[in-house]
Amino acid sequence: MTSRPENGRQGRLLPLVWGFVPEQTEDQMKIYTKTGDSGETGLFRGSRVAKHDPRVEAYGNVDECNALAGLCLCHVESEKIRTILTALQHELFEIGADLATPEQQQNDSSLRINAAMTHRLEQIIDDVETDLLALHQFILPGGSYGGALLHYVRTVCRRAERSVTRLAESQKVNPEIIRYLNRLSDLFFVLARAENQNSGSAETTWTKRTT
């Protein structure tokens, strides 16, 4: 697993997201390093922190969101949505790299999420929504298997966002990450609706109790 080769950083993001710097040979990276056996993990550029550190929790939740996006890819029927999900997975790797970079390195822009990426999510949301039926009521998560998984990844994305905002209360964080994750959960919502609509799965509207 590597990052996108066209950006010149192939192989650079994996250790950042997973919290270790693997021993690398000419042919492959060694998966286990034993450096985390004491309950600590390494951030980018050498800092060591506890595995329950808020920064590790934040990029771990982003990693979970990425893994679930990969599961969505296994079940989503729409080729358009699959293409979007693949691109999102690469960007979630970059968010993990951004979060895994220690505070003193925040001035290094080489791995930073930027406003253009968030704006691109907004454009995708607007594009997908043009083909959706108008929404007048709250809907329940569900529908087709792919649609239900997209609703699920939306909630995991929200948890990742909450962990980043919590981290930002005590440590320096790129504020664009929070904006990106906020928009990303919205995108997962419209993708879930699109997948259900494309597969012919009806949406279930929320019904308020009368008693």
C-alpha cells in the first residue's frame, strides 16, 4: 500500500497513518518493528507518544473511516460513486499524514490538507445532488447494502471529526482538516442517497411518535 505515485510521495504516507516507520529493505517494508511494544508509537519525524494520545486517536479514527470507505467499494454498485470513493481514500491517507506530523512541524506545507480539497468536495456534493430526489423529511440510514454502508461511513467520519476538534483544543491542528471532514460526512450522506436511488432501494423516512 502506497500513496499516489503522481504526487512524488509514493510510500511516504503509510507509516504516518499507521503510526510507525517501518524497516525498509530494497524490496519491501518490514511490517512489524517491535518499537510499539511498550505502548508508544512514533509520529512523523521521530516524536514518540502514547498510543492513546489524542493525536493518535484522531488519525486512527481517520484510518478507520478510510478502511470503511474501502469496504464500501466492495459493495457499491455505481461506478461513479466507486471512482469518488477511491479518490477519497487517497485524500484520507493524506489527512492521516497531516495529523501524524508533530506540532513543531506544522509550518511544513508538503503534507497539509488545503482549502482547494474541501472546495472540491463541495463541488462533488452539488453535482451528485442534481440527480437526487428532493429531500423534505429526515431519512433513516439503510436501503441497499452499499447505501447502508455509506451511511455507516458517514457516522465514522463524524466521529473522526469530533476527535480532531478535541485534539485541536490542546494541540495545534491544521484547521482545514476539520472543514474537510465536516464536508466529507455530508458527501457520504448524498452518496448513500445516490446509491440507494440508483439501485432502486426506497428511502425510509423518519416518523415521529404520536404517543
